[in-house]
Amino acid sequence: MQRTNMSTQKDTDWHTENQPLVLSVSQALRLLGQRAISRQSFYAAIRRGEVPHRRLGKRILIPRQRFLEWLTAGQ
């Protein structure tokens, strides 16, 4: 029986076509990593227009593909 690393599987799942088109703020923060940025700082970056997003009423939706492109552009 072959064992797989579950955390690696979860990390690679973000890059498959089976994922939703948009992320919630919580999902985007998880993708960044637990200690990469605080929730408060992330919301501040959204308010400043630094993070690609759309508002739908009070909800903030982050287009997954644009968010991933934004992340890699900063490298």
C-alpha cells in the first residue's frame, strides 16, 4: 500500500482545473500560508486595490486564476 503526503496533495489541488473559479478571503489566506500575512493586513491590501478581487454585495470574491497570477508576478 502506497502512502501519500496529504499536505502535498492539498497544495497541488489549488492548481488543478477542478477548483472553483473564485476564492473566499479565507481560502486565499490558506493558499498564502498561515503566517504569510495577517487577515487584517490582507483586508487592507484588498481595500488598497493591491489584491485582485470583486465585491458582490458584502462578499469579497477573489478570482482564483488572477490571484495565482498575481502571486507569481511578485516573485
